[in-house]
Amino acid sequence: MFHQNSYGSMQETSSVVAACTTRPALVVGNWKMNKTYVQAVKLAQELSYKASQFEVETCVCPTHLALRGVANVISFDKAALKLGAQNVSWEADGAFTGEISAQMLKEEGCTYCIVGHSERRQKLHESDEQISDKICALIREGVSPILCCGEPLAVYEAGETRNFIQNQLRQALEPLTSKLGEAELEELQKVARTHEAPALVLAYEPIWAIGTGKVATPEYANEVCEAIREVLAMLFGEELAWCTRILYGGSVKAENASFFFEQPSIDGALVGGAALDAQQFAGIVEAAHG
Ligand code: PGA
């Protein structure tokens, strides 16, 4: 699945946008606090065969403890899978008991790292400032952040999703323009086009759809993804906005994935529960293949 450049006025107004005509699909499995080291290695072995059959960029995010084990499976099997982490410290090093730095993730072989997942925002009180510092820490080490955003049920029911999401993203992303150096920002722009690390990835995950079996309609999710692209354009320019992949997450399964992937502004999926089963997850990767 490649999404062609059809971003309305953007296409007409910017010649640089034409340089990035497609956004390759990305499917990410967030294993959360599931799978011991041994179980994670076993799942990675099953996936390295099943998911590698399709030409779709696929990433798995085990716990920190299983990163090395999964990395070994990927290199032993020469699998096309990429490795991602679920969290990172905003600090580079030092006295931060229990934390893991971006440099450590890089050394374990991580291409991606999830940031700002609603479970961490809600249950661990992660703030926008911490989230934006984590993004900076990852970019400095060449690891691509997958920034999550999503509205609670009450906001959805009040019809306030668009404002909520745009505000949430501004809080996390606006500080990047001052916290990152000019060279780092330029690099971010440059790699956005090639989709090489450390390109930013966004994930829209309505909180009411995570792990609940309820899904947003594909059209609704697409509209929110377009609103996300608007914020990216405002903060970082049209080229980065157009080139950045935006994933949908929230009860994605092999049976419903293709409806999301058909949408022009949805470039892949962030998958929780269904990523714990090799068959299910491979089905989602297959749907992204089209
Ligand atoms: P889910 O989780 O697929 O189980 O809804 C998605 C996520 O939290 O990333």
C-alpha cells in the first residue's frame, strides 16, 4: 500500500512536496507489558517468517527486556522486521533509576520508539513536556519517534476531537522548534522524504477504541489524520506534513485493517492486542500489502 500524493492544495502550492510522492505503509505491533523474554523470542520467530512475506515495513515493539532477544531473531532469520521500543527516557544519561536512554535503544537495534501512548499519559501521568523531550532525545540518537495522540470518550462524544487532537499535538511538537538545533530540524525535514530514521511518525489512537473492540469508522479516523497533517504543516511545513506517515490504532484486527488502509490519510496501523498473535498480526500486514 502506497498512498499517492493527493493532499489537495499542498500538491499545487509546493514543488518540494512533489519530491515525496508516496508514503509507504508501516505496521507496528505494540506488545505492551506482555510476553516474557522466552515468549517474545518465540513470537518473533513465528513473525519473522509470516510477516516478512509481504513487502510492508513492519515493526515489533517488545518490552525493553526482550529487545536484544528479538533483535537476535531478526538478524539470525534475516527477517525484514524492524525493532521498536515502547518508551524512552528524555534524559541522555545519568542518575535516573530504572530509565532507559535513546542511545541504549539505538544500540539494541531499535529503529522506532513509541512515545506518548495514552496508557502512559493516563496511568503514569506522562506530561506533554516529557513527551516532547523524549521525541528530542530520540531524534538526537537517530531513532524515529512514533508519537501517539488520541481523545477520551467524553471529548469524542462532545464532537471536540479535532480541537483536542490539534491542541495535544501542538503541546508535544511545538517545543521541538526551539529545543532541537537548526541542523537537527533540517535533518528531520530531509529524512521525512526518505522515511529513514529519525523521521517522525504519528499515530492516531482514540482512547475509547484501545483494547475495547470498538473502532472508529475509517472515514472518521481519516478526518482526524488530516487534522493531524494540518498541525504538522503549520509547525514544520508542507513537505514534512505530506511525507510523514500517520497510523491508526485502536482495536485493529486482520478483519477490519483494510478498511483503514484504504483511507488516503491513513498510512498504516499501530496494533496492540492483535499483535500478540502471529497469525492475526500477519493478516494485518497482508492487508497493508493490499
Ligand atoms: P489495541 O491497542 O490494538 O489492543 O486496541 C492499540 C494500542 O494501544 O496501541
